[in-house]
Amino acid sequence: MGDVLYQRGRRGARWRAFVRAVSTTLSHPLGTVADVARPRTFEEPRVPTAVRLPESLHDRLHREASARDVSANLLVTKALEAYLEKLPPVEEVAP
């Protein structure tokens, strides 16, 4: 049954996080959700944003996030930061 709970896929990372939270809560019933939540990686306030992705890219994103046991949000944030850091200034590329 353990293998079924940890199957990879679109909902794999979320399901594994849920199973971890439940397992921890059941083994330590006096714990709180804050005890099992992932630590914040950013202190800056977050803004929800919707992005349309091709289904194949969406699937790949979630597979990679699941394989690394991180959220798709974290992967997208890190990738976008890295991309924007490498962009040349507009003055250098504008005609």
C-alpha cells in the first residue's frame, strides 16, 4: 500500500505531503500543522498568478517537482528568478 500512496503523477507531491502530515499527526497527536508545514523560503508577500502552460509542460513541471519533493510553485519561482537574472538590460537589446 505504501507504494500506491507515493505514486508519481500530477497529484503525487500533494498526496505525499498529505500522507506525511497525517503520519506525523497520528504518531504525535499533540503536534500542530505548523510543525509539519514546509518552511518558508521567501519572506516577501506572495501574489497569486495564473499562467497558461501547454499540457505537456505542465505535466513535466509537476513530474520534476514531485521527483525533487518540492512544490511546482517553488520550481517556477526559482526558474523565473534565474531567467530574469540572465536577461540583458532593455537598453542593450532595444533597436
